[in-house]
Amino acid sequence: MTSYQLPQLADPPSAAPGTVYTVASGDLRPAANITCWPTQQQLETDLAAAVNALGWKVERGHAFDADKGHGFIDSQRAGIEVFKRLPVDAPLIVVEAVWQYSHHVLAGLRSHRGPILIVANWSGEFPGLVGLLNLTASLTKAGVKHSALWSKDFTDEWAVEGLRTWLETGELRHDTSHVRDLPALSDDAEVELGRALATQLAREKAIIGVFDEGCMGMYNAIFDDELINPLGIYKERLSQSALVAEMARVSDEEAHAVRRWLDEAGMTFHTGTDEATELTDAQLTSQFKMYIAALRISDDFGLDAVGIQYQQGLKDTVPASDLAEGLLNNVQRPPVLSRDGSRELYAGAPLPHFNEVDEGVAVDSLVTNRIWTAMGLDPATTLHDIRWGERYGEDFVWVFEISGSVPASHNGGYDKSYSMRQPPMFFPLGGGTLSGVSKPGEIVWSRVFIMDGALHVDLGRGTVVELPEEETRRRLEATNPQWPIMHAVLHGVGRDQLMARHKANHVNVAYAPDRETADRALRVKAAMFAELGLHVHLCGEVAL
């Protein structure tokens, strides 16, 4: 008999017959969890009614916390403790009406042996659909089998039948017939360009600067070196504390020069004096210092693209990073000189920025930047959240929306762009956005993601449409009116097809001047990614 103290492991509980267990992953920010809790409660009530109507019972896997004012799993440790008390083989539904941090529940979901369903409400009020997409993408990367379902209130026939199928079989499959693998490409000028750019990248290499990985629990957005190094892409791992330190070295006059440039370019700043609720000049000055600091550090390390996490590292230290990010992504932007004043940094070109340190977007934006530059097109790129959408007229029009950062050229210029204070529940120290309504035109959309341990990319074509002002305002008020919005129609890709297939909360977009050019640019992109060794998939109506 051993004299060592062996751990006493509790036997896992048994699943009650005919019972579905639920959990809810939430934000790390208490203000967001408290604000969003009533909407979460409504979704859980709607879902429970649908499950009960199908003859099953619902047992919530963790209780409402009166002291915290919400019932979300709000940390990784909390998630591990919750899953200790759940039957490991029970049917499990993760219910999301909000943005959530996937790593809060990833540990428990990795070891769960029962069927898993991720559900969200079809609503733009809070980013529940965005949270669902991030969690399903994270589970895809982790190799965890799961299903997903979405509905306004789980009373529609489509959602009810989907729920019934999952309850009876433990699996739910959606139509993804819009996706096809890239066929063999015949030689032409576009394929030649794509292959040449791929060869250049692999041989000469590029560096992406990462200001702290793992933003907001986005496990799917962390790309291992072993996957991206063969492409010729390497990481420079940087600390956001270094960014703050560099900001302190930037003078007020340098920051004010950025503001004057933007004022002369026609950008509108909606400012006030209340630091807690309004955008102030002091917040803007800090953001302009971040813009200058990011360029100087990028120059120090010879970066080809850069990503700032901001959440959670900087949210309690400095105002939002979004305004700086949008400026970096634009060709025309306020000039920034080296510390000694002898050189303009990245003159006449954007420094691609991948918001929220999404390294899938880093790969994508780097490739897009090189292709669009070689083709003589505006290389400004950005990512958006796939936030929500509704039909307008004959089309399903998506709300693509990101938290405050797009290149001004996507809005039609600085004179059509504006800056508003970030929502206090997400951004306690405020800071302005680089916002606007994306101009009508043709886009190429894409997503690089990890599946089955390998890099994949989905490529598609879309059109940004112009909606009446009152409809644009309605959609902004239904989501976040401070943030930039894109009205996107994806050709040959239905609402549920995109939701079922898309392996991220983000989508990367770049404009083309017309349909023919968009087709040519997409062909170059497909050829370049294929030459780099990615699994390339075409989505919807794509002419190659």
C-alpha cells in the first residue's frame, strides 16, 4: 500500500434520461455580461420551450450568480468547474445570445463525449451569431465534433426540425452545396501572377507582428508557426506593454499633426467632454500616438503586417485601438516619420493590420495586399464580423460590421468617414472609431482557417449594395450605431449556407472596380493560395 497521497477523483454524474443540459459562455468583461443577460435569458426561455415541446427536459448546467448579476461562464476556470458537474455523455447545448470567449468552455467541450449543439438567436442586438461562429470555428480547429443551429425565437419550422433532428440523432447537417474544391487551373496571366507571388513569399519571406495572441478567447485565430512558416510567413511576437511604452515617447505635437491631417481630409469627429460617455480630444490624442507608435515599432522589426490585440490587454490602460487600425489599412493616411525625422514610414502604402490579432486574417490580408498591389488596385483590406442580416427586396443583405475600424477608402474617403466614442460596456476608456457606410461596389471575400490540422481558404464574390438611409440607420440601431457597416450580398451563398460553413467570426474583404476585375483578382488569389499549399474552396458564384 502506498504512503503517497493519491488524488480522490469523483465519479462523473449520470445523465438523466430524456434531458438536455445547457451552458452559456459569456464575456470576460462584467459590464457586457450584465447588460446582455436579459437577452440571454429570453433565448434560453425560447429554446427550452422548443425542447420541451419535442418531449425533452432542459437542465441548466450552472446557476445564475446574484452577486455578479448574470448567469454566464465568465472565465476558463469557471468553465472547467462547471463541466466537472456535467454528465460527460449527455446531450449538451451551448446557448449564445452574446459575444463569448470560446476558451471559457473549450476545455470542457474537448473532453465531452455526448453530442454537442451550439445555438444562437438570429438577432443583431448583441453579437450572439458572432459568438457562435467563433466557437464553432474553435471547435473545428480543435477537432471536436459539433452541430450548430440559429433562430429568431425557435418557433420557426426550419429551426424546430433542426432541433428535432439533433435530439433524435445527435447530429445536424446543413446544406453546404455552395462549396467546391478548386479545380486544376489552366495557365494564363492571372495564374502566372498568383504562382509568382507565392514563390516570392515563400523564398523572400514576410513577418507579421503580433501584439499578444489570443484576443478575446479566439482560439481559432491562433495559427501555429508550423502551419504558416512553410508559406514564408513568420511571427514577430511583441508585447502590448511595448506599444504603450512607445506611445509615451510620441509628442503631443506629433499626435496633433495627425488630427490636423484628418480634419483637412474632411473626417468628422463626434466629440464631447464627458470621458465616461463621450469621445474626447484627449482620447483621440492617445489613439493618434498609438498609430504613430505602431508604425515605428513595425519599422523597427521590418514588419509586413501587424495585429494589435487591445482586448483584454489594453482596455484598462489606453483608449481603443480601432482608429489607429483603420488608418494603418489605408493607402492615403497621415504621414509618420521615423524617430529622427529622416524618413516617412511605409510611405504611400498601407501597413496591413489584422484586427484582434486574427492570424487567419493576417495571412489573408498579406496575400491580398500583394495581389491587389501587383494588379494596380487599391490594396486596402479589412475584416468584418459576420454580425447579422435580413432580406431587403429580392436579396439577403448581410450586416458586416467590425468594432470601429475600416480603411477610409472603403467608405469612399475620409470626407465620408466619421469617428464616434466606443460603447462603454466594451471600451471603458473610450476612444474613437473609424466608421462609415461601405461604398457600393464589387468585393472579393475570403477566410483562411484551420481544419483537420491543415490550412484551408474559402473564396467568394460579393456586391456591396447601397440601401436607403433609413434602412441603414435601422440596421445600425439594431446592432452598434458607432461601428462601420457594410451591406453585403454574397452571390450564390444563402444565409444558412454561410453560417453552416464559415469557420470564423471574421470575413476578409477587398474591393475591385468591377465584376471582371473581381473575377480576375479572385483567380490570382486562388492560384497563389494553391501554390502556397492551402486547400482552396470556391463558394457560390465564382467564375474561374
